[in-house]
Amino acid sequence: MGRAAAGVGRERVLEASLDLFAERGVAGTSLQMIAERLDLTKAAVYHHFRTKDAIVLEVLRPGLDELEEVVRGAWRVSEPARRAGVVVRGLADIMVARRRRYQVMMADPAVAPVLAGDPGTARTFARMEAALLGPAPDPERRLAVGLFLAALDAPARPALRFDDELSAATVHAAVIALGEHLLGADAREPDAAGAVVRG
């Protein structure tokens, strides 16, 4: 019973934190605010998470885990355009499936240092960029990858944030088209035999 209750409490902390991060930003949210949102003491929040950074990582964990899976799949593909395509499709999938978390991650500059400070996440991002760059990238390729990744920030910008008026299919198709155009990525759907790992 105690273990189940602790699990529920942890999930409540994460849900309240996501709401506050979306409303106020990560930098504008304190552990005290999270506790007050839940009508708990700060000590009760500390019971589950020792720091706000730990909460940020856990709130973003579903998308980060999916990204890690995408990157592992990409590196099982030998052809560089196809490898980049697995990453492009995976980023599109995550962007629409984890829309709210994605917007928190991309819209708040306070998140980047938290992600960079987590060795596993930093490694995943580095491997993702390497998959997009391909072997021996020239300056033009580096620019193209930089532009592609910068463009993925656009939906999280306050003036451009996509919401329910912009369908998931529209956002997904736009990311794929951009990856194909800028990177020459081959982002076709995997075939029935799974020749291309889900991206």
C-alpha cells in the first residue's frame, strides 16, 4: 500500500510540475510552487525528487527515452541518408506525440543546461547530431543540420506555438519535408519487415 501510494505521489508531482513548467517556465517554477500546487509540504516533494533538475529530467523522460530508442535504431542503418531519415522521422513522431513536453523543452532556455548536465541525455543528443551529419560532414552539411535543428525550435516559440488548430499530421509532415529538403534525409516509412527502425 505504501509503495503504491508513493508511486501515485511521484506521478502527481510530475503532472503538477509539467503544468507549472508550461505556465511559468522552468526557471519561473520553484519546488515550493510545486508543493503548493499539490497542497503538500516542500518536504513531501523532496521525498520524491531532491532537486528541480531531477524533476525536469523526469518530466521530459518519456520523450528522451523515445529519442534514445530512435538514435539506437538510426545507428543500425548503414546508409547515411536513411540513417538521417530515421532520426528525422523520430523527431517528428516525438514532437507530435509529446507536444506539451516538447514545447516545455524547446521554449525554455533553462532546460538546455539540465539536459547537457545529464550524461545519458548529452550522449544521446551527440549521437543524434552525428547521425544527421553523416560521415566526414563538410561545412555546408553542418550548416544544413544546424538549420534543421534550429527550425525544430520554431513551434515552441511563443508567437508560433502550435496548438490544436494545427493538426499533428501537418506538423509531422512539415518536419519530414524539412529534413528531406535540407538534409536529403530518406525518411520513408519502415516497410512491413521493419527494414527501417521506427523513427
